[in-house]
Amino acid sequence: MKEYKTITRVAGPLIFVEKTEPIGYADIVRIAMPNGDVKNGQVLDTSNDIVVVQVFEGTAGIDVDTRVKFLGDTLKLNVSKDMLGRILSGSGKPIDKGPEIIPEKRLDIIGAAINPFARASPHDFIQTGISTIDAMNTLVRGQKLPLFSGSGLPHNEIALQIARQAKVIGKQENFVVVFAAMGITNEEAQYFISDFEQTGALERSVVFLNLANDPAVERLVTPRMALTAAEYFAYEHDAHVLVILTDMTNYCESLREIGAAREEIPGRRGYPGYMYTDLAMIYERAGVIKGKKGSVTQIPILTMVGDDITHPIPDLTGYITEGQIVLARELHRKGIYPSIDVLPSLSRLMNLGIGPARTRDDHKQVSDQMYAAYAEGRDLRGLVAIVGEEALSERDKRLLKFAAEFEDKFVRQKKDENRSIAETLDLCWSLLGLLPSNELTRISPELRQKYHRQK
């Protein structure tokens, strides 16, 4: 392998190197500094006479005497069963003072795209213990279901609660959580680490942490590292893996930063035009494959800039994924945790994972009825502000009360409260008891007779 001392320009996290031999895209680069330090990089662009390299550890100190060596290999992650219970950096190196991971395999972090024909239809219900998700926006094994949040909302607490509580009921199976945090502060990192350690969730987890002061380039490889580890456990060890990625907004900001350094023509709001493809390469690694016992389920978390759901990041994410869970600032202001707003939330695969054999025979109809009654009750609040509660009919007053009880008893949970699906559905029927049987128009007479008890 030749070494080059032909760096012509440094721009942000990028160096531009003149070359004399063919160089492959995404190849790994070893950069030897004049003071003896070694940095690592990856080929971002290659043309006839110049190679653009993104440097993982930052470009500070790189000058004309720096030597660059192209290794002719792509970025790989050392994987082994020993990764369970470990905390790794965003580039896959141990940061928990534990030993180096002795690899069983070295896997390419880009992963292999799943052939659409090889995909099996997701159908197993995952119980998160959070009523608003389990009853009305059900998570199904193999699904990608993002969490749309805003700055200051408790998405991290919800992510940790799901990581602790998620399981497939009625089956003792190998369940693994891969948790990847991108661009988080040191304070958030300590919060995640202590929660994983105190609750014992770390034993079945692999944690990747990329901090805010780590290079932006490393942020781009963190979700790919996490998904490579997830695919290893899912398809080599038949595990059912839940991947939680937080915060995809930080990932996209890094994508924009690198694009600006490369002087690319920007797309919407300055983000690169290929952001849709880039996000799809991450999200589409979730799924169930025919003939394989394992599965990869994803919950990407993103904070919406200015609480704007039409911003390019949530907008593109919504196109690629199978629904979304939306947090509401209004519920958070009322002190309700978890502040999940069921009205704009949606799980497109919900109907595949619920029903008599999987959850309960009343699940779908109860969910529809709760949604309809809450939506009407919420609408009436606007009317009350204009005409006052005295002007409402008895039915309207019932629906108004239902909306208040729905938020206070159904949405509100403790951070360590793990409700079973049976408890959640029984709670639904308890709330529907506020309404007379003839108003439950979305529930069949048989189910009304079986479960409905009017208060």
C-alpha cells in the first residue's frame, strides 16, 4: 500500500488528496500525523485525480507533511455475543473500561439490502407496557415505528421505558435491545448509562454512544454500527432485536454539515438532496426475513425542529416508516407522562399484530371507539371556550368528561409502570363505561354485552 503526502486542502472534517492509483468508494484511510498520532478516515468521493476523505477524529493538526494510506477495505464492525451488556462509542470501540471485544466476525456496516421478496409479513405483537402504544398504535415485530418529539419533551425517558419493558408476551424468547444515541450531551449520556445499569436492562442490551463533542463524521456511522450489531444477533443468533435510534435530527444535521463541507448543491432547507435515500438505507434494515427466526424492529426518535411535523426530517421519515408516535407539548404542559397524542399518531401494521390469537378479540374495536370518543371530546373543548359548558347537551358533556378521563387515567402512567395488554384493554372498557351502550357505535353488540359495564 502506497503512502501519499499529497494533501492539497483541508475543509472542515474533510481532506483532499491527490492520487496516482485507483481508490474505491468508502475505503478506510489511515492518516499518520507528523507528531506520530494516527487518525482514521473514509473515502467520501473519488475522481480521476483527487480523493475526498472524511476524518473521524477531526482534521486539527493535519498539514502537508501528513501521510495518507489507503487500506483497500471498507468500514467493518467487530461482532461477538460478548457485546451484550457493553457500552461502545459511536464508532464501535468499548468506552465502559471493559476489555476489547474479541470478534467472532467482522461485518460491513453498510449491511446487505433485504430483498423485498425475502421479507415476511410482520405479525407478532410487542408489548411495551405503555397503554397509548399497545392499545392504539401497536408495535409489531419487524416494524419501523418512529417517535416524533420536540425539544424538552420526554422522548428519552419513553425510549428507556420501552427498552426496559418491551417483550413478546406468552413466549420466552431471546430478546435483545440495541440502543444508539447520536449527538447527545455528556449529561444525557450519564443518564442513559445509569438507567441501563440500575434497572438491569444493560444485561440484554448493546449501547452505542456518540456524544455532541464527537466528530460529526462519526455520527453518520453510529446508526449503521448499531444496525450491524442488531442484524448479527437477529440472523446469526435468532434473537428478536429492538433498535432504538436517538436522535435522528442530530444525524441529519451532520449529513447537512458534511454536505456543506463537500460544497454540494443543497436541497430543502439546506439538507442534501439524497437525504431520503440515506434515511431509507437505515430504516429499511428493519424487518422479518423468511426462513430466519430472528427479527429487527426499529424505533427511531427525532426531535421536530420548531415542533414542525412538515420539516424535511419528520416528513421524509414518515414516508419511509410504517406510522409514527407523536408527543404533544400540550399534554406535557399538563404534567401528563408519557405525553403521547394518539390523534396524529398511527401504526400502519397494527391490524397485523392484534386480534384473538395475539392480543384479545376486542382490541381493534375498542381502539377505534376510544379514538372516536376522544377526538369528539377534544373538539368540544374548542366549543366550550366559546359558548360555555352549560350550552352543551348531555351527550356532549359525557364526551367532554371522557376526554379528560382519557388523558388522566389512560395516557398518564408512571415511568416504571408496565401495564399488560389485558390491563390496558380493561382500562379502556372502564373508561367506555362513562358512555351508554348505544353510543358505542364502533363496537359489535356481542362485545358490548361481553365487556361493557356502564358507570
